[in-house]
Amino acid sequence: MTNAGEASPDSQREAPAAVIARERVQVVDARNRPCGSAWRAEMRRYRFWHRATYIVVRNRRGELCVQHRTLTKEAFPGGLDLAAGGVVGAGEAVHVSARRELAEELGIRAVALRHCLEFRYDEDGYRIFGSVYCVEWDGPLSLQAEEVTSVAWMSPRRALELAGVTPDTRLALELLLEREGDN
């Protein structure tokens, strides 16, 4: 407890600086046709259209793996992701990116990915062509410390009710559930 007029230690702490990976990403035009590459920071700054993968991970009970993002993520720090995934690298095939992201973030390897749908996200400066994949997983997870602080398993409907969900993964899951007939 602090006295009136005193700053608490928590209020003096600054949020960690966002880390933008120094990597080249695939840039596409407004029709999702490849048109070059850019550094990730340039893609964010100039709001280039790009591709991203979304891997919805569910266990045998149908529960969704919800990830809590680290505070150093450049986009939506501290948010909740309803899918694993990320930006597609320059020259990288989308399905290869999906496998890579799933292995990096959650340690899930050698599992069949099912392509489910494509969508377009153009909100708040993010211009994404998303590819959604699904995977069933009941094994152990190995979280990437730079990106994921923790995970929780819950019903997809409950996950959609959470505050702080990243808007692109929310849209990806909503479209998937709609396609699966879970209205």
C-alpha cells in the first residue's frame, strides 16, 4: 500500500518495448498476388498487404488452445490468440509457414494440418490475407518464450467471449465456426 501522492512501484514500471523481428515477409497486392517482399518493420509502417497463417488447435474434446501473447509482441502485446500462426516469410509457401509457426509457438510437429478457409482482414492498419488450418492435438506443448506466456484450453464459444482477444484470430475462429455450422 502506498501513501497518497506516492507512486506505486507498479506505476513506475514501463511496459517492455515491442520487438519487431528483422525478417523479410511476403508482400502481396490487394488481390493476394505476390508483388515482392519487405522487412517486417516496413510492412507494418506502410501497412502493406501480406499473408498470415492461423492454425486452430483443438483437443479431442473440442477444446481450443488459447495463447496469451507476451508483452513484447509488436502487434497486440499481451493479447489472447485463438490460433497459432504468424506472418508468411518472403518466398515461403503458406502451408510451410503454418507448419513452421505451429512448431515454433507450441512445439507441435509431425501432425496433419487441414486447410479450412481463406479470409481477408483489413482493420486498424492491418492488411492480411489469412489462411486458416485446423489440427487436433492432445500431446505436450513447448511454448516459445518470446511469443507465448501461457495457454488455456476452453470451448471455442467461451474463448470468443474473452476480453483482449486479437481481432484477426477472433475473425478467423468466427468464420471457421460458421463454416462448421456452429452458429
